[in-house]
Amino acid sequence: MNGVINVVKKEQDLRVKDHPILKEGSARNKVSITVEGKEIEAFEGEPIAAALLAADISVFRKTKKRKDPRGPFCGIGLCTDCVMKVDGEPNVRTCITPVEDGMVIEKQGSTEVPTNDT
Amino acid sequence: MIHKEVAVVGGGPAGLTASIELAKRDVDVALIDENLQAGGQLLKQTHKFFGSEEHYAGIRGFNIAEKLIEEAKGLTVDFLLEGSTYSVYENKVLAVKKGKSTRLISAEKVIFATGASEKVINFPGWTLPGVMGAGAVQTFVNQHKVLPGRKFTIVGSGNVGTIVAYQLLQAGAEVAAVVEAAQDIGSYYVHANKAIRSGDIPVFTSHTIKEAIGDESVDSVTIAEVNDNWQPVPGTEKKIDTDVVCLAVGLRPRTKLTSLAGCRSVYSSTLGGKVPLHDENMETSAGGVYVAGDVAGVEEASIAIEEGRLAGVSAASSLDYISSLSQEEQKKEIRDRLGLLRGGKYGEERAEEKERIRGIFNERVERTESSTTRR
């Protein structure tokens, strides 16, 4: 770790590569999903949230009343901050739902936001 | 309705070892976990464990998970993955949602190994995308191999905070700051040594986060010095460019299900919050219901592994799978190992707290028949 990185590299790939400990693992199938009308590349089986973060997407939805932006918070399916509309179904917890080829992912409209949400 | 002799809820270290001890003795056991795979938080631990050989010293967390899962699969543990246990009814009936359907599982004994959830602190901007739990960062980086940002600020310098800081460097990210309100780094020396002495991580002790700033997601944070009353000192603010704020401010036992099961609890700041009362066999005030691991008080994975074994052996004993002569011996071996693990300053503090909780249990809970019920 000798004195590396002290500038934010905007172009830096967000996928972790050449990790000193984590193994490369068996090659994963690349698939394509559509997020807000834009096609992005993802790996089959990874959580939707991981694919979005890797594509530099951090805002997953807006709250019902104040339209405040929200993104992943707990990463393990507990907090529901990362919910999105997946293939037409609202309130899908993207951090624990695996990517499938051809998935269509959208930010939720206000009618689908959980009722206790502000 | 599915019937099992024992249902274990939670497939982390404690749930895995509990299931293993049960299956080893031919008990019909189901292990229920809401994730795609068992292993719990071990799956994201890339560091080597320390301690003695029987506690997997020198083995990385995710390798320990692999070993335990393999062992459980080699036995007859019935894995029910992607199943969220959302309620507990009378007579130990669990409601487990898998996909769009719910199945009911009734069991003679239930072991809750539901782990812990992360604590958060609130400050202006804390709901912005980019503010997330340290556990979430570990999950994305170490398990899914995706960085949720490029430049990280970590709030809290306990074991989790310092380990995450180091792991972020390993993954190629930049750590802009570790912010700690206390005067010293809170983690074990070994973690602090790796992370902080790498020289790549600015550490701000006696500082707190004041605000996370950004329109759509975090662009920067403001931190400030704190005085002896933990209050920010005006004029000491510093702005730090960062796109992820990682909250590593502690864990609390995940007790929703134990509450539903009627387990009485007690508050313990040492063990992270509300803890279900439990006796020396890990049995709770709801007879035949056991706890193990972080839900029984936040400690460490190696402790969870042993508590899971203890709960498993206890449940197997109460179902008459172990002779009364041999069960005390087997339990004692595990308790001795737990004693060793709770050495050192922090360990002793937790050991005393566990003793206090057992004392309260004995004082307030009338032993029900179920702890000695025969099948």
C-alpha cells in the first residue's frame, strides 16, 4: 500500500479486480439489463444493486412526499431503502434480488412507494 | 405444515454449528436462512482469524464459512435458503416466506441464531445515497466485488471500521478519513496496525461527522472536533471530499423473532442492546427456545461458533439424543473454550456481562418443564 491513490479517479472501474485475497472465481455469465431505459452490463446472479453500483448508479429511488433520493443502505435486505420496480413489480429489494438477463428495472413512481415513507 | 425436531433460524456461524452438532447426533434439523447461501457475515470476512487452532486461527472468514457449510451438507441438515422467517406462533410454529408462498414449520425446539443489525447515527444528510452501513460496504466489496464508490469516509474506528478501511485499500479504493469521536482508535491493535499504519488512511480521533453534503448523493462531508462532552467544537470544521460515508458505529442483537417467541430480555450496553435472557445452556425464558451468536449479545464470530455448538448440544440433550452422563461433559468442553475466547480486557468484560445475564435469568425465570421434557 505504499503511498497509493490520493486523487479521486472518476474513471476508475468500480468492479474489484486484482484483489490480493479474493479469488477470481469461475467466470460469470455477462448479461444485459435495462435501467431507466438504458442498457447496462451485469453478471448473472449478482444482486441488482451491485450491478447498478458498478454502473455508477447511486440513486435508486425518490421518497414519496419530499422526493428525497435514496440508495442502498444495509445491503442485506433489511432496510428496504434500495427498493425498485423490477419487471413491473414494485418494492423489490435490489440488494438481495439476483440479476437475470433482460430484466427491466425502473425507479418507483410515488404510488408504489411504501405508505409509511416520507 | 412441515414438522422438524429442531428448527434453526439463521445460517451464520452460530446457526451452522448448531445445525452441525444436531445433525451429527441424528436429530432432524432444518436450517432456515433468508439469503441465497448460508454463511452469514463470515462470507464477507477476508481477514484471517486469530486465536487457537480449534477456533480456526489463520483461516480467513469466508473459508471458515465454506468449511462449515460443507460439513453441514455432508450431514443431514435440511437447508431452507431464501426463506425469511417473519413470525413465530404458539407451540414453536415458524412462518417462513419463500418467494410468494409461506410455509409453516413446527418444531420441538427452536434455535434463534439471527445475528445482529447495524446501528446508525443521524446527522444532516444521513439519508443521502452514499451513506451506508459498514456491513453494506463489506457486502458489496468483498462478497459482490463491487465498490459502492471511490473515496470513502469511515465513521467509527472499532474493529469493523478499521477492518473495512483496510479492506477498501485492498480493493483499490481510497479511504479519505476514519473519524473517531473517542481519543483513541477503538479496535484491536492488530487491525489498527494493518489499517492505520499503512500510512494511507488519515485518522481523525476526537472528531465526529457533522453533515453529509450532496444534491443527489454524497459529494463531501463536514467533520468537527468534539469536546469532552462529545459536542462539536465550533470553528474546527473540516470539509472532506468523499462519495461514500461508511457507518461503523456498532451492532445490536437482532431480537425481533425472539421477542415474538416471548423470550424475556434485558438491556446490556456491553453486548449491544436488548439481549434475550439465557441460561448456561443458551436456553431462553421461552422453554425449548435457544439463542446463539450475536443475537445472544454482540461478540465475535469465533464466540458465535461455540455458542452455536452449545445450543445444538443442549437441544440434542433435551431431546434425549445424548445420555445425561455424557451431555454435561460435552457442554463443559464447549464452555471451557468459550471461557478461553473471552480472555483479555474486552473479553473479560463480556464474560462478566454474560454471567450477569445468567444471574438475572436464574432470578427471574422459573425453569419450565420443557428444559427437561422428553420426546
